[in-house]
Amino acid sequence: MVKRAGGALLLSVAIDHASPRPVTTQLYLALREMMLAGGIAAGERLPATRTLARELGLSRTTVIEAFDRLTAEGLIEPRVGAGTYVSRALNAERPRPAPAPTAAPMRPAPRLARTMTIAVERFGERARLPQVARAFTTALPAFDAFPMAQWARLAARHWRSHRADIMGYGDPYGLPALRRAIAAHLRQNRGIECDAEQVFVVAGAQQAFNLVGSLLLDPGDPVWFENPGAIGARNSLIASGADLVPVPVDAQGLRVDEAEARCPRFRLAFVTPSHQQPLGMTMSLERRFALLKAAERARAWIIEDDYDGEFHFGGAPLPTLKSIDATGLVIYVGTFSKSLFPSLRLGYLVAPPALVDTLRSVAGKLLHGVPTAVQAAVAEFIDEGHFAAHVRRMRRIYAERHDALCAAAARRLGGLLDVVQSHSGLHTVGHLDRALPELAVSKAALVRDITVSPLARYAIAPLDLNGLALGFGGITPPEIDDGVAVLAEVLEDLRRRPSRAAGVR
Ligand SMILES: Cc1ncc(COP(=O)(O)O)c(C=O)c1O
């Protein structure tokens, strides 16, 4: 009979000889569970393997194997000549199962959770970003026109590179070849003179906003923000503690005069000069200079988000803010989410010289890079001219899709939705007849599998607008036509039955 303390428990080990699970494993698991549950106390001596084997009717080898596994995990300690003991480490305080949540939390939620809850209450929840385009999803490029075969060949080649080149931790600032390729692309296509040292590769523009926000802002710092404006950037800046100052936009972009009147001592401004998100206008040159002057006076930083600036198809494009910046205060943010595709999660920022060292030190500690083989493939895609060719081709395709939307809207949506002609990008907006509230329209459209985003979703302060953001980049002209036909039915139906529209909040 086993005499030691815990002996009764040991004898309660039930071995099922009919089970497909090996007997050794059954014994190991049973002993392990007893020790972890405190059934055999830390420091207690276990019976000898021979005794235990006899009492349990098992072979001694089986018991020795189970003990070996427990020893390897540090749960028991064999002591030469003195037997085997339950490890004293099991005395350590063990985590208790979390109590079931009650209505009132025991302590306040952490700062970031609180901040984001407040942001959601004020500005509404952000819908999940789309994975598949349909009429009229925003944010997605034309997957159908992407040169997948060429990309796949190039990507496969890089995944076959030397393992040491692609499998370890990469440069936290980005693959040098990609930083050089981006600098050259910006020089040739966006008029930006920068060297590769100023380029930091990140996991999408969103990570650039997070990084810049947490690097430059103290809690409560005032940040000029376009109203309406970009949802992702808004969330990042709020998370970094920004006190967003809503600045109206007009046909020339951000109202710098209004912003200065409201808050002359701002710390940061966030703008989308090439294609205002969501309204689509281009910031005039006059406003760009006014913004630079205001930033210089306040010694404030500016984030220029050039998310789809490559796709300019109407009129002459204006120079980027970064390219005319003599103040050294503009942080330029770019992304491959529109020019290639969003699941790459590849973006970059161009730091002004004064920020390069700080960014190097912070990025080196906080970021561990983006997949090296993917960066290498994109660098080669740019260096070999495929990127420039793709962008040129997509510019034509987006112009066609834009025109298809405007033409279909002119045919079918007159008096219901006034679609604005855009000069660039993958989306535009439409202004609704006042009798058709935007939220009611978006809900009714969703029932017919049409996605249209109410402009209020982009607002950080009340807007005197009633309209929808309409993506056209991800769908073909026939799909655009069909989508407009369905949208026309939705709008006509709502107009015929105004009580439906009035009921939606
Ligand atoms: C205004 C704006 N900036 C940037 C991005 C791109 O973000 P990311 O590079 O993280 O995909 C988007 C995506 O829709 C956007 O709307």
C-alpha cells in the first residue's frame, strides 16, 4: 500500500486500458492535474516508481516515463538517493480564474479603452474595412485589373531568396532597397526631394498615423483636423491623446483662416490635400502656402496624407505639400493600399530632417519591420518600372470608372443624388435631396446589397451636409451601371414613402 501523504489521491488515478490514449499519457495527465490543483502539495514526497507501479497495476517503465515528463516540465524533482518530490515552485501564487464580469467594473477601464469608448460615443463606430468591392464600397482598388501573374512571379522569386536574407528580423526602418525605390518614385512622381534615410516603411498608413501621433503628441494637444475627415487617422490621433479641432473644408480645402481663428496654437494638422477625404476636392495652392505659414507660426507639424494622390485624372495636378515645404514641418504619408492592394499592409512616411533621428530611435524600439520578402518584391516592382506602368494604366481605368458613375448618375439619379465630378482617386461623393436623409438611404441601400457611406460617418462636428461617399475604383463600368440602377430604385422608393425615411435615426 502507498503510505505517503497523497497516497489516497494517487490511488484514485483511474487508468482506462480500453482508451486509445497511451497509459503513460493518462498517468502523466492525472498526476499533473492533481499537482496543479493542489491535491498533492508542493514539497511532498512521491511514492517510489516501483511501489506506484505495483499499486496501480502498471509496468514500472510506464511510471518512469510519466515521471520523466513531469520532471522535464519542472513539476517534480528527483533527488539522488532521497526519492522524488513535488516541486516547491508549485507553492507560488497561482492565477485564479477571473470572476464572471459583473455589471459594474471593479476598476476603471485602461486609458486607451476609455478614450476609444468616448470616441465611439461621439463619432460612431467605424465599420470594418471592406474585403471585397461591390457598388459603391470605398477604400478598395481594382483587384480585377491588378497584374497578378507578374506580381506572383516576382513575389515567388523573392520567397525563394536565401533564407538568411528573408527570414530573420529585417531593418526596422524598412528594407534599404525599398526605401531607395520609394525615394526615387517620390522624386519622379510627387516632386518630393528626399533621401532614403528619411523614408520609414511601416505597416500601412494607419501605422504611420499611430507612430506620428504617439511620437509628437502629449495628451490634450490641439490637432487641426478636416471636418469631415479621414476616419482611420482620426482614430489614431484620438488614441494618441489629440484634442481634435474640427476645421471646415470648402472648395479649396481646409479653411486655414477658420482654423487659426479657432486655435492658433495648434500642435499638429492633419490634411489630405491631393484628394480630400471624403469630399474629394484638391487643396488650392494658396491654401497650401497658408497652412505652411500657420504651421511655421505655431511651430506645429503637418501630416500630409497622400493616400491616393497617384490617381489624378482630370486637369493639372498640384504639387504635394511636402514638395513646396520650406519649413521642414511636413510629414508625408503614403501607402501601397490603393496603388497595389491593401492586404500588403505596406505604407511609408517621409520624415522632415529634424525628425529623422527621433524616428530612428523610436521606430527601432517599437517597430520590428514589415515582411522582408514582400518589401523586396515591391522594391523590384518599382525599380523595374512595373509600378509606374501599373499606376499609369490604373489612372486610365479609374477615369473610365469615374466617368461611368457620373454618366449613369446623370441618366438615372437626377433630382435624387447629385454626384460630384472628381479629379482623382477611387471615390467621390453625391449630395442627396433633403427629403432623403443620408442614414435612411444607406440603410435602405444595404438591404439591396449596395454600400453607400453617409457623410456624417466622417464628421467630428455637426455638418450641414446630406450626402454619401461613393467608391467606384473597385468595380467595373457594367457593375457601376447596375449599382446605379438599384440605387435609383432605392431612392425613388424612399421618396415615394417619406415615412420610411423619416423613421430612421
Ligand atoms: C484617408 C486614408 N488614408 C490612408 C488610407 C490607407 O490606409 P492603410 O495604408 O493603412 O491601408 C486610407 C484607406 O482607405 C484612407 O482612406
